[in-house]
Amino acid sequence: MSSAIIVVVVFIVFALALLLTKRGVLKPRIRRLPGVDAIDEFVGRATELGRPVHFTLGIGAVSNPQSIAGLAIAKYIAKKCAEYNTPFLFTFADYTIQIVAPDLLKEAYIEAGKPDDYKIENVRWLTDRQFAYATGVMGLILREKVAANFILGYFAAESLIISEAGFRTGAAQVAGTTNSYQIPFFVTTCDYTLISEELFTAGAYISKEPIQIGTIAAQDYVRLIALFLMTAGSILFYLGIKALEIWLRS
């Protein structure tokens, strides 16, 4: 019964947060992250060096929340590259990404006012084999001498292979994933790492999508409610024990 009540409360909080955010009544403020602030700097550095920017989304499908957040960030970076006339390379492993990625990145170039600079051949599905994909990304990074490498999405054991390749070329790197067991590899090889849900926060901040922003806000509200209930429960439990001790002594 208690589990059902918790589920209902969480559902109501999420529904209200999404509805109010979409209507503009609720305007949550998302704190910028150092890794997000570094994006423009790293794209600018690649422009100065005359070398390409690379973004890889990992092995997640298009339905994966990490892929959705990563695509929002990729569109922003592609737009910046278009504005600076910097080559932008985009790689991924799951073929379902091909459904949305080409049009999404083309839209970024159109928004930048440079639709003719968009090159479909720079949006590359390598393979759905995990380590073959990692090897393909590594080869691309080394051949193209990538100056800025963004590793944002769903990653597993291939994470260190990709980030190590960027490290070897001297690329400035920003990585992020919710797979906590891959975070140490990113921390040791990348300049900035978005840890777990920071990836979703960055995607929401950049995309400005009300649904994404409302989801981030709802998660925080649920945490606050849970913290309040745990604190209140602890206090009541303590007072209950004290009252019992007094009653027993009397």
C-alpha cells in the first residue's frame, strides 16, 4: 500500500512539474556546469588550430535517455562548428540513431545560416559491434587529428579506448554518461566529465526544451519531498522512543 502511495505522489509531482513548465508558470533555473561552459572554448580552440571537432554518442539506441540528451548537445556543438566554419564529425554505434541524427544536425547548420556547409558523410554509423565501433572511433580521431572530442551518451567498456585516443592526439575532451562504472576512465583522461545525471542537466540546459527542464525540476522536487519525509520520520521516531522511555520509568 505504501509503495502505491509513493508511486502516485511521484507521478503527481512529475505531471505537475511538466505541465507548469510547459505553460511557462514554472521556470526552473538550471545551474551551468564547467563541462558545459567549456564547450564553446573547446570548439574555438579547434577553430584556431584548423582541426575538426568530433562528437560520439556511444552505443545507446535513439530511445535511450542518454542518447536523447547527447543529441541535444550534439546539435548545439554542430551549430557552433557551422558558425566558426569548423569541420564537425559525428559517430555512433546504434543504427536507430540514423533515423534522427542527420536531420537534426542539418537543422543545426540551417539555424546557423550555413546549410551548404552540412556534409552528410560526416555523420557516420560505424557498426553496432561494441569494440569494432570503439576501434573505428579511435582510428577516426587519430587520422583526423581531432582537436576537440566530445564523448557524451551511453558508454560501456569502450569508453577508455575512445577517451585514450583523444588524449593521445592532445584533444580537449568533455565526456559524460550515467554509467557510473565508466566515470573513473573519463575522469582520468578527459578535461571535464559530466557525472551521471549531469548529462541530462546539460542536455536540458542547452536544448531549452520545457519537457526536459520540467523533468529535471521534478526529480529535485521528489528528492526534497523524500528528504523532508525522512527527516520528519526520524524526528517522530526519536520522540516516540523518548516518550516510551518516560512511560516505562513512570
